[in-house]
Amino acid sequence: MALVLSFAADAPGCHTRDNEGVTAPDHSDAEPPEGGSSAIVAVADHDNPMHRLLGGWRGGLESALPSVVFASTYVIAGLSLTTALVAAVVVALILTALRLLRHEKPVRAVGGLLAVGVAALVAARTGNAADYFLPSLLANAVSALAWALSILVGWPLLGVVVGFAVGQRTSWRADPDLVRAYSRASWVWTASFVIRAGVQGSLWASDNVIGLGIARVVLGWPMVLLVIAASWWVVKRTLPPGHPGLLHPRVPASTADTVRNGDDT
């Protein structure tokens, strides 16, 4: 995915005080990558912090596979709910084993299995195949509310997630420009959860199991790619010219001096 951001300064560098009273990285001695503009594009794409929020194309496929297997088996097996649930759980167990063999984090490896287990339990209890997708529907609705609320209280979740993903934690909140950019970009994610919940809700209400399985794929990895691209565009448009980028929050001089004086005492 070619996401080109001109946050020219996401590479590490020394920090200097600029004439606006903020701390910014000094890249005056940095040499451009070989290969001209195409190399710059490749570097910008490679350094995109939001890429770390994904498990790559393999992660996207693996997350949707149990749902696809469930819906497909349900139809092929003559609307047998038990057969479809067993097939989905078996696939989830296999994927979990593969993730552990790849030495992925246990939370990530087991998380997918737990999600499938909860979905299977709900469908088994109600006896309705469409209810297999009910936990996902509810999760998207709750996520939409949570992301919208996070923006309103000044803690946009995109900033929180990216900050911890890149080891930045909450330092971005000291930069008003980054808070504004993350807030606007978080609305993109909020909208994506609203769309997912709306589509899934209409299909669930009509017991459209095949449609829910297809939606699980289409609204999964492909939509996440679009949302990330749109988020980067919003962030790029929001940050002022000369801003050093997401990985280098600019701390106002007054805030930096307060922190420094506190350390001295």
C-alpha cells in the first residue's frame, strides 16, 4: 500500500530549538535516500507507524478466515449449525497453533481463538447461525461510541494506539498540532466502525449468513487499508508545514521549561 506522507522528519535526529519556541528534530545533515523521489516514497511507506497496527496481509486474512469457513460450511453442510461451528473452531485452533509456532505474542495468538470461541458460544446458545456474527456487530457499535467519546474528551484513540505501538506512549498529547491531527483522523476510524455496524446490523436482522460472511471479509482488511490511507491523508492535511512528524512531538517552550524546572528541583 503506497501511503506517501511528507512528514519529512520521521527519521531520528538531533533536536534543536526553532524560532517558534518548540523542539524539533534537526535533519540538516541528513542525506536523501539514493534513488530520488521513488526512494523517498519507499521510505515514507516503510516508516508509516500505522502499519504496525496491522498483522500484515496475512493477519487480515487469518482474522477473517474462521468467519468465511463458518458461513461456507453452514451452506455446504445443508444449514447445519453444529458442523459450521466445529469447522470454524478447528480453523481457529490451527491458526492459533501457527501463530505460536511463528513466536507471535501469546495475547495476539490466543485473542483470535477467544473471539471465535465467544462467537461460537453465542450461536450455539441461541441456535441462530447469524448470531455467530453478533459479537462482532456489538464490538463495532461499542468501538464507534468509544472512538467518538475519546475525541470529545481530548484523548483521540488513534493517538493512544499509535503512541503505544511506536513506544511513544502519551508524549504526543503535549503537541497541540498532533492532538488536533489525531482527533480529526480518529473521526475516520469512528465512521468505519459505524459503517461496519450498520452493514452487519442490517444483514444480521435479515439472518443473511452468507452476506455476513462476505461483509466480514470486505469490511475487514480492505476497509482497514482504506481507513489507514484516509487517516494519513487527514493527518498530513492537518499538521502545519514544517512539523517534524508523528514520531517527533513538538513540545511548546513553556511546557518544556516547566518539565525541565521540575526535573531540576
